[in-house]
Amino acid sequence: MREKIFSAVTFLLLLLLLQTETKSFAADGVIVKVSKAVYGDIHVKHEYTGFIQAVQSVQIKPEVSAKINKVHFKEGSYVKAGQTLFTLESSQFNATVALRKAELQNAEANLERARKYLQRLKAADKRSVPASDMDTADANVKQGQANVAQAKASLQIAQIDAGRTRITAPISGIIGRAEFTKGNYVGPSSTLATIVQSDPIRAAIDIPDSDYLEIKNNDYKAEIQGYNLSGEHEFDDNYIASSTGTIKTWWLFDNPDNNLISGAGVHVLLSPKIPEKGVLIPQAAKISANNANYVYVIKNNKAHYTKITVKADTDDGMSAVTGINTGDLVVVEGIQKLFDNAPVQIQE
């Protein structure tokens, strides 16, 4: 009998406690923390994997055949356009220049002799000079002029070849290994070294076709993750790869310290130079359910389950959304205890 009375009293006490808690919940509501939806810049960055490519890469080849006299650069160093890289044995080319000069002088002397003879014939009594002699003299002058022109061209070619014994850098950049050293006989088919332009330099990235139009039609800037470098859009490929659904685009970066090396893999971040504006809420306020997104909006101390559309998650922990208004209070803590129209108590 005592046990039954005790059980009944216990039940009554539990029921009273439950009613007290329910009244307290109904009166005070779920304790939540909120944030106000604001209107501001949508800072979005698209991240892609890319590769560094040189704008220019030049193989250094001699234009004449000769032995290498000297290598003038340090392998792996930065060289400037016009800097001497190799000098070749030049004695044979200098001798050819001297020969061509002598040939030119001989041609000029013959032309002068022909001109004087023609002048004498013209000054003589025409009756004493056969027409055939006059024609021959005139032809000899023209032939002499042609011989002088030919000798001048031959001399110019010899001088050009002599100048080619000094091989210079056509571009500025990082030069690689010297493939041939002093004493080696080289010719036009020999690759002596390779120069890769390092500043500026390109990043090539593959952009999905779903992102491409947005980036193409807006003014975007680029940065390479891990480097304090900003880049500009340079150009795009002329087709979308059907196998990947992407298009390759190139972005140009200043590289003054030569930290970016051709062939390196990088992560490229693209973002609009002028951000869009929209309604922003903390990402912690979002609820994902049934392939949709929701938030709890507080009005009259009640939580209203509200569907939203997420335009973008920004790189500063916010989400750009539609479906709510600037100034709306959204729940960021205490979401798990809520249901639609649940009373709430806002904690500062």
C-alpha cells in the first residue's frame, strides 16, 4: 500500500515539473543567437588549378659554323636581351671580309676605267668612232656597275657572318645549361642553350563552361595562392574541350623576383574587380535540407522557417542570398532546437 502511494506521489511530482518546464518554455522560448542580414559586397573567388607557362622561350642556335671560343654566361642565371652569350672563332670570317673588300675595290677600279674610256669616245669626233665601239664601251660601264653592286653585296654578307660569331640573347629571361662549351665545333643545327622569359609570365587554367560566360562578360582579376602577385586576363582558347567541358584561358602576371617557374602547378583565384552587391548572412545561419536551403528568420519573437536561394558563398564566411530582406534577423546559434513558429529568446 505504501509503495502504491509513493508511486502515485512520484508521478504527480514529475507531471508538475513537466508542466512547470513547459510553461517556462512557452513563456521564454528557445534561447538563440542571431545576426542581421546586411547589404554589401559579394566577395567571391573561383579557385582553379593551373600551370605556369613562359610567354617566350627561345633556343639559341648559331647562324654560322665555327668553334666556340668562350661561354660568357653562368648557367641558370638571368640574362638580359643583347647580352653576349657565346663567341665563336672569327679569323676565317674576318679574312673573308678582307677578301670581299679587295674584290669591291677591284670592281670599282674596273668601273672607273670603263667610265673614262666611254667619256673619251664621247669626246672624240663621232665620225672616227665606230658605233660598235661606243656600244661596247657603254656595255662595259653597265657591267662594271653590276660588278660593283655584286661586290658590295658579297662584302655585306661577309660582314654579317663575321658579326654572327658573337651570339647574344634575343630576349631577357632565365638561361639553362650550356649544351656546348669552349672548343666544340657547332653549326646552325646545334642548340647551344635555351632562354625562358620569366617576367612577365603566364598562368594557364581550365575553366568550366558553366563559369566561363560569367568570367568572360565581367572584369575579373587573378591571384596565385601562396604568392603576393596579381594578374590580368590575357586571352582564351578558341574551343571548349568536349572531354572535360572546359576552356583554357591565360592570365598574365608580373614576376619580378622570378618566383614563378615555367611548368609549375599553381592554384589560381579569380574574382571580379568590382564585386556585386546583395543580401549577406553568415554561412552558419544556413540549413540545407531536401536539396534546398533555409534559415530561421525572427519576427515577433518567433522563428519562421524560411526558404532562401544561395547565390554564392563568399571567401569571408558569408553567403549571398535571396528570399529575405536586409535587416532581417537570422538565427546563427540554437538552430537545432527550433521548429517553425517556435517562440525564441534572443541572447545578445
